[in-house]
Amino acid sequence: MGFFDRFKEQKDEFDPLKDLELSKLKVGYFLDYDLKTWEVTAYNRYDFGEGYFSDEWELTSGREKWYLERYEDDEVEWALCKKIPIGMIEGDVRNHIIENEDPPNELQCKGKIYYLDETGSAYLQEGGAGERKGFIFWDFIDEEDENFLTIEQWDETEFEAALGHYVEEFQFSNILPGTKE
């Protein structure tokens, strides 16, 4: 083995300066946000069609679970949300969607009003690959365009809801690989 061959073999090794970025999180990594340490416990990829994708990492700290999403529109954007029971949304949203195929254009949750912003369909790939699961979504934003409410319909009567807010990459720090790495 020549002297320079040693460097070629090390290409696949972990590089802490390049691999510890928010967009390169992996299951088992740790990071700090809002004075807490979070573990990345799952990863999913969403396909919205026409080359539009988003990445989602499940973050767990104790019994708390949040979802960090990265997507690109004109620029990279980050959002953090938490799943909520659909019943937390005022009114009978589930039945409204079943009867009308869409929710109302305005929803209220936790005293805040959210306005319909975007709707569409997408596919979820758990772990970022494999079987694609289709769903319909409705995204609502508040008046300040800082907080959002999302409703997803997975089949005729199965719904999920999430409340969240937009975040900046600099708000996350101390990204470290886990022992599973």
C-alpha cells in the first residue's frame, strides 16, 4: 500500500466538521434546542411530487416528542411541530372533512385562529426509503405567519393533526453522533 492510498481509504470515515449539520441528522444523533437535549429517534421523507421533497426527524427528550422538518421552496426552511389529537381543534373537523372532503377555511385551536394556506397530497417514506404511503394534507397558518396547524388524512376516517412553528437552523446546537453510529 502506497502512502497516498491510506488517505483514499479514510474517505468514508465520519468527518465531524462536515457531517454534524442539522440537515444531515441521523437516527441516534443528539442535539440541543430550547435548553434541552434531544435524541433523533426516527427519520422520514415526504414526496410532494414534481421533485419537491421534505425531510422529517423525530426528536425525543424524556416523554416529549417533536418533529423537525426541513424543506426547500425558494430557500431552505425549518419547522418544528408536535402531534395533537384532532379533537383539540374546535368544531368537529373530522366529520366536516368526511362530509365535505375538505376542512373549513378557518380553524381555531388553543385560542388561536389559523387560515387555510395550502392543500395537496403527498407520500410518506418511513426511514427515507421503501414503501410509500399516500395521504392528503391541509396546512393552516396564523395571522403572523409564524405558527401553523396541519391536518393529514391517511384513509377515509384516519386523521392526524399537528401544531408547530417555524425555526431557524442556528437555534439548534451541539449536534453529536450517538453510540449507534
